[in-house]
Amino acid sequence: MDLTTTDGAALEKSEGQAKERYGDLNRRNLQLDMTRGKPSPEQLDLSEEILTAVGPGEWRGEDGTDYRNYGIVAGIPEAKAFFAAYMDVTPEEIIVGGNSSLTMMYDAMAGAVLFGLPGGDGPWREQTGVKVLCPVPGYDRHFAVCERLGIEMIPVEMTDDGPDMDAVESLVANDPGIKGIWCVPKYSNPTGIVYSDGVTERLAAMETAAADFRIFWDNAYAVHHLGSGPARVMNALATCKAAGNPDRALMFGSTSKMTLAGAGVAMMAASSTNIADATKKISFATIGPDKINQLRHVRFFGDQDGILAHMAKQAALIAPKFAAVEAALEKNLAGKGIATWTSPEGGYFVSVDVVDGCAAEIVRLADEAGVKLTPAGATYPYGRDPRDRNIRLAPTMPSVEEIEQAMEVFCACVELACVRKLKESAA
Amino acid sequence: MDLTTTDGAALEKSEGQAKERYGDLNRRNLQLDMTRGKPSPEQLDLSEEILTAVGPGEWRGEDGTDYRNYGIVAGIPEAKAFFAAYMDVTPEEIIVGGNSSLTMMYDAMAGAVLFGLPGGDGPWREQTGVKVLCPVPGYDRHFAVCERLGIEMIPVEMTDDGPDMDAVESLVANDPGIKGIWCVPKYSNPTGIVYSDGVTERLAAMETAAADFRIFWDNAYAVHHLGSGPARVMNALATCKAAGNPDRALMFGSTSKMTLAGAGVAMMAASSTNIADATKKISFATIGPDKINQLRHVRFFGDQDGILAHMAKQAALIAPKFAAVEAALEKNLAGKGIATWTSPEGGYFVSVDVVDGCAAEIVRLADEAGVKLTPAGATYPYGRDPRDRNIRLAPTMPSVEEIEQAMEVFCACVELACVRKLKESAA
């Protein structure tokens, strides 16, 4: 029954049922958490051997360098070669760093603010009206970086194959203050959308009023599929080069959701001009990354097939969790007209859109019933979802059983809040 | 024979001898490097067991937390407790981070530029005439951070027990643009000087025109003695608290020269106000440090006595190298009036002052003879030693035999360059 087209009496009845169901669930005293995209312990268990991948006496590089000592600011040659292959660039086009790609993205943007970027007119801090485009819904930590650095965010709607490129092209062509765009091109956070070739090509080729415009290409889920192999996304750097804009793409990657989330290796791939610029910036702030941990990663994976084999194991662990989310949504909310949701083929999230004005209330109700959800609005710049309708679910960390319980609560909250809103609107 | 008071003919003879000696050494085709303060392979060998300190299944914290996963931005409780004891602060007064204390210092200063510091009038970037005092000779990477961030550096002379405090007090009292001072309080880089209690107390208590004045207290060599146990330096944080300036000290430490130089753990200790401010800043740029590597360090050392026992082994390895430097300087240059040098009781460097105007030429001559030295001027802001007389020697990395060879060359270069300069002056 589509609740959006039903009559007042039926809504009344639905609200009663939903209230009762919510009350029952509330009395279970659950304590569940679906807030963050964290790998589960079972996923982390897949990488236990990385802890012993570099033992005593095993710390020499291929050229004999002692990786225990200082130096090598842009990453050890083995890691550069290995992750260059992973990112589909040359070893001259990559920096392999510490344990956090968020840090590399923050540093790239903070570096632009403080010192500027190749091709630009100096530090962004000396310019007014600096802005970055933010496809929405998107990743809260990207938005937090911009907000922190005083960079204005302009939301752009996501379509089924990437950001609304008509809007993007029109914005960047006319405003020299628009310096970049955040992109999670594969299994986007939280929508699971995969950028089409057409979108990538338009991003690469579009005219930008800013000479130092950058695509912040956070390919966090490059190989993080749910069992059918990684989706194909064009290489942003190669596409930008082909379009005559070689310095436009900064591509980020990370092993945090491949090996150990807290002890991974992060990387940035870009034109040799951008890499030289970033390397210079980094060299003031460090004498070198943890080279031993880089070596652990190269040895643990062995080769590119090693990555794929490893990620297939990850998929086998998390696919049932996404299936449990999907099943609960189908069973409880299908056909009711109050919610739509994504069915991602990879990544870490399911994105749910509910009746306008209900997301915050649903998160509140769920919290009251012991199920923690990502705060409503988190997927929008400044934490403000203008329609208050998007909720991000993160199914990887809890067990299937916990997800089933949490989703029962979630769906009851969606129904209760939306029915109430519909009643209110009908009145 | 004191060459500075000798006559022209004697100088002529000396130059001839020095030239011949230098020529002989030049023909040996040496390839030696005394540029950077890197630990030797033998020092690194002392920490081989850290590579296996956290094996499979051993990654849980005392409270059961899985340290393989994301989170805990200011460091794991075990590491905070352990390094708080090391830094003589409470666990609430420390952040334990990644592998580089230079990064923490850079971030502290860059964060002040971008966002300001507690007690101040906002971001330094919005203020004019921001300056930092730099005791000289000092550490080139400290100076590079300031130069990079556009912070003007004001050199202050070092005395035998720390910076010239009369000069420091007078400068900071009158110029609100002076925001801080770099200090390496124990076995200072490069002079080996240990700050006296009087100096520390004056730094803590002095009136500063800037409300957000900070002591950047880089205690890099806190336990890095040469065999007689660590020298005592006052705790800057406690001293500042006692003087009524609790937020003045930012104390930095690192295990880079204790365990593995590239894979250590860095820390910042400060008032809880400063720690809260720094934690907030960090939280935009990372989801957490490498907690596994922090755990490795806590387990490897075991307790504070473990640190001391470990550093006694380090001392046993490097003390003979410092002795070889001292012996060569004594043998070749004592009594000649052309050079003075430090005899440090810890740290990583020997500082040599030669006849004014000769340092750059000595480094050039040594390089020509196959001995790489830290560039002349590196120990001064902007790389400019106004008297061109200071040279930093780094004896830890080469073997004793290599040091003996390198020092023979160095001393020959000192003599040749200085005699020539004296001849020139006499003419």
C-alpha cells in the first residue's frame, strides 16, 4: 500500500501499527551501531599476516636501502611501483605516504590554501570567494575539510552516473573562485554510484574559469566490490591528460579498507608537476613516511592479483551484510512510497531517501531505540540536508544478525516518522 | 702554534703543508658522509624485536579495543600513559601520533597560521609581522618550517646554558609579533648545550607581548646521552604552569632515534587546553594514527627502565664515534687558534666554529675530497651564517674508521681554508 496516496483513516491505522511495532522494538534494549564505514573484525582478520610481513633482518629494499632509517619522502620504490600499478599511473606519478588518505587530501587542500597549486595565481588564502563543488549526498569528512579551511561548498546533485554535469560545467565555466570538485568515483559515499565514462570525460575536458581547478578524485573503493568484481571507472589522470588538462586530477587511494584500517598506506597519484609540488610541500613537514609499513604492504599483497584475491575475500564477508540491509528494506518498506534506497555493487554504504522532513526524526527515534545511525544531514555540506531526507547506513561493521535487528528498528522508525509527516501534511 | 698570531712566513709554510696534506687526502678517493643525524645500522639493530612486538592476534588494547581498526585520534591509552611518563606529564597532556615529530611541529605552527592558538587573537595569517626566535646555531628543519610558513626568524645567540635570555626577554616583551621560540633543550642541535634551570625558568616566566606566545620545546634528545646517563632539564610544561603561563610550552618528543628512525612514534605534550586545540585540528585531517605501531613501541620498551636500558646500548655504540671526532680535532687543530668545538655529552652532533669567513670554503674543500658535510649556513635561519664560521658534524651514521678518515680530511680542510684566510687578512 502506497502510504503517500492513502486516505486519512488508513494513515491513522498505519500510525497505530507503526507506533506499536516501534514500542515493541524499543523494549528490546538494543545497542547497535551503523554509523561509520569501519571494516569488521573478520575483515581485519584477513590481513593478520601483514603483521609479520617484515620481520627482523627483512627490512632492506631491492636496491639494498635500509628502510628502518630516515628518508625517502615520497615513498619507497617498491611501494611506488606497486601502488602505481594499482592506481594505473607511472611510479613518477605517485606519492606513497602514511596511514591516512584523508591526511593527504587535507594536506593537498591546506597546501593550496597556504601556498597555492601549480598553474594557479598563488595561495588560495590570498584570494576571495574560493569554493569547491560537492556532489550530494557525499562524504562528511570531505565537507569537514572544506569547512575547516574556510572554503565555501556548493552542493551539486548526484545523478545515476555521477554529478549533474550540466550544473558542474556551467558553474566552473563562470566562477574563477570555484577551485575544485570532490569526487568518489566508484561506489560513491554514500550512494554507491559509479561515475560513467561520459561524466569522467566531461570533468576532464570542461572549461574552468580557475586555472588551478582540481578534481579531488577520492577512489577509496577502487577494488571494494560486493562479489562481482570491481566496476570500471576511467582513470581520471589519463582522461585529464588526453583532454589537455594534465594537472587537473589529484587521485587518492588507501589500503585502509583493504588491510588494517588504522595501519594502512595512503597514496596520491597525479601529474609529475603536481607530484613535484606535493613532494616539496611534504618535505617541510616530514623526513619520510613509515617505510617499513609500506614494505609490509607490498610483501603482503605480492602482486596486483594478490589485491584482487584479497578483495574477493572481503566481498564474501560483507556482501551478506548488504543483502541483509536490502532484504529488510524490501520486506518492510517496498511499495509504501515513503523511502527509496540504493543497491550498491560495492563500497561501504547504503543511502536511503525518505519523505522530506523525516530524516532527523528517524535518526532520533532509532537512537532512542538503541540503534545509532549517522546523523541526518551528515551527507551534506555544513551538515544541512535541505530536504532532511537522506540517511546513510553503514553495514560492514555489525554482524548479519545485528544488521537484521538494527534494520527492523530502522524500518519501523522510517514508517512511524513518515506516516506522521504524511498525516501532518494531509491535515 | 697559534696560527692567528704567527707571522707571514710561518703562515706561508703552514699553507704549503696543509695544501700538500689536503692533496694527499684528495687522492684517496674517499666517499664519506657526515651530513645528517641518522642512526647507524648497528643502532637500528637494537630494535629488531619491535618488528615482531605485535603479532597476529596481539592487537587488542588493555580495554579490549581492536587497534587494527579506525579511530582514537590522539593515540591509544597505553601509548599515552607510557609516553606521558616519558615526557613527565599526565595522559591528558599528551597526543601520541604518527612517525614524525617534525610533522607535529609543522602542524602546530601551520595550525597557528591557519587557525590560531588558544589565548591568541586568531589566525597568524591575519596578523602582520609574525616572528619566531631562533637560537643559533640551531636545527635547519625548524628554520625551514618557519621560512615555508612565512614566519620571520630572529636569531638569538646561544650561550653555554641556553639562549641569551637577556636578549630573549627584551625582544618578547616589546614585540607582540614575536609568537614563539624554538628550543632543543637537551644536547641542543648542533651545539650539545643543555638548558640550565635558570634559562628554563626565565623562558617560562618572562613577560611576552604576544598572548599566544609558545615555546616550541623539541626535546628530541631527552635520553640520548653518550654514556653518563641523561642530563637533567626542567620540565618546560610544569615550569610554565608554576610561572602562571600554563599554555606557553609545546613539548615534542619522538622515538625515531630510539627505535627505528623511519618507523617510530612522535608525541606532543602540552596543557590540556593546547592538547584539546591540537586534537581538534588533527581530527579534520585524520581518523587516527597507526595504533599498531604505537602498541609495538609500548610492548617493545615495556617500561621506563626499558627506555633507559635501551638508550644505554645506543650510547655504547655512538660514544666511540664522538670520541673519534674529538680525538681528531684535538690532534689536528688544538692550540692552532683556528677552530673551537663542542664536546657534547649527548645528542647527535658536534658543532665546530672556525675562523670567520671559512665555513663554506671548508665544506667545499671537503666535498671535493669526497667528504660530504652539512652545508655551511644550515645551522642558521635562511641558511645564512653571518660570520660563515659554523659547521655541524654528524658522527652517528658512519663507522669509527670512516669517521677517522673523514675527520682527517675535515681537519686538513679547516687548516687549509683558515690559513689562507689568515694570510689574506694579514696581507
